[in-house]
Amino acid sequence: MPEIDIVVSEVGPRDGLQSIARTMPTEAKVRWITALAAAGLPEIEVGSFVHAGRLPQMADTAEVMQAAIELSDVTILALVPNLRGAQRAFAAGTPKLTVPVSASRLHSQSNVGMTPEQAVEDVARMCALRDSLPAGQRPGIEVGISTAFGCTLEGTIDEAWVIALAEKVARAGADSVGLSDTTGSGNPAQVRRMFKALKRALGDRAGGGHFHNTRGQGLANVVAALEADVTTFDASQGGLGGCPYAPGATGNVVTEDLVFLLEAMGLRTGIDLDRLIAARAIVAEALPGEPLYGHVPDAGLPKGFRTASDQRNAA
């Protein structure tokens, strides 16, 4: 794999597709994920091990996982909402799990049917199950603190509580804990402040940022998080996605725009922008008429644009 400065984690095949009423055919999902990996995405979230009755769009996650883990030079992960989902993920050979733990009590009940404290206990059980596996077969477990910057159901979320919850999750055994702006409520000053607090609390176990562009703050929040030394960011191709259990939560940060931003700033992502933009065609074909967003795909790359690697080689 090429040397990179920032990990862009593509969440479109999970976060994006779960918010669309239609279901992308399994074959198309696999083609899309394969194209994303070929474009150089270092990490791809391919699905969610959730009950098919809640999210029928994710019913084929085990099948998609089997195809995805055959890809090289990419970390494959899936979301799990609870211990049962983790058990299914382990059985499918999932290399890395991501678990949402909401700071909002109302969103937590709506999303996973548990209080935040119960969700932390569930994470502890997942980590105990992981630790019972043979040393070479233990998947990574990351946690994202959902609604960390505000909630459409509950309103303002106390920042001290968010950091305290992150500490509880870390003590439960999570490898890393990041912050998620599930409802697009955050602003750059808040993002910078909270990620600095997270780093002080967790050190190297402080994780990445998951931002939504609901109110147009997505990329501004990314820059603020960069200033707080965050090195991993979620994004969704075409800006697909949102949380079905948080009213008004729309629009993940667009992967294409994020990669352009980072590369233009001299930060290496290892991603080929032309191949990334070309992968949109698979989504458009499989989900005809579905809106796809992104300024870079619409405007194209600036004349003379050079990647961060090109910039460094020329220096």
C-alpha cells in the first residue's frame, strides 16, 4: 500500500445504502466495493449485521463480507448494533467491527433499544467474546460516539458527558473511540475542542471523525478535526447516507470532495481521484435516479492539479 497521512474510511455501502428505500443488488454492491478498493480506499465499511426486519437493505451483509474480505490492501469492516450482531460478524470472518454508542438517551433507545450505559455493557461483552478467540482471529473493535455534537431528538448534548462516555467505552475494551456528528449539528470550534478533549482523555485510543453535511459544515468540521490531530475520517461516495433513527439526519461528507480537500492540502490519502469518481457509475446504474452529490465530480479537477504525493516529489 502507498504511504498515507490520512485514512479515508468509505461508509457508503453501509451508511449510504441503509438510508435508501431501495436495496442495491448484492452483485452491484460487490462491484462497487471492488471498484472503491481498486481506487485505493484504505478502509471500507461494507454493511451492517442488523436484523433484516429493521434494515432489509443490509440483509446480504454476510454474503457481501465473504466477497469483500478477499480483496487485498484494504481493511474491511462492518457495523454491529449489539452483541448478537457482533456474533454474526465474528462468524462471517469480519476483520473489524464498528459499534455505535449514542450519547443521546433518546437516540440510543431509538437506534439500538438500549440506554447508553447498557450499550457500554454490550461493548464489554463483545470485547470479552473477541478476547476469547485465538490470538490471530480477533477482529478489531472501534466505537463511534453517535450524536456527539447534538441530537435532533434530544437537542444539545453535554460535552463532558460525551468524553466520559468515550472513557467508559475505552475501559470496556474498545480499541479506539471516535466522535460522530450523526445529525450534522456540529461546528468547527466545537469539533476542535471536543477532539482535543478526546485526545487528552484517551491518548492513542482516540479515534476518527464521522461528519454529516446536513447544515453545510462537513468539510469545515474536517479541517477543524485535522487541527486537533485527527487522522481518520468517514465519508460516503456521492454523499449518500444518514441515520434512519435520527429525524433530519442527512448527507454524509462526500468522499470525492474530502479526498480532493486532503490532497490539495498536501495530505496523502493513497486514493486515485479519477478512479474514485468513475466508481459512481456503478451506484448510478444500480440505483437509477438516486441523487448523488459532490462538487468535485460536477466541476472536475482543477487544471494542473497535483496530488499530495506529486507535490512532495516535486519539492
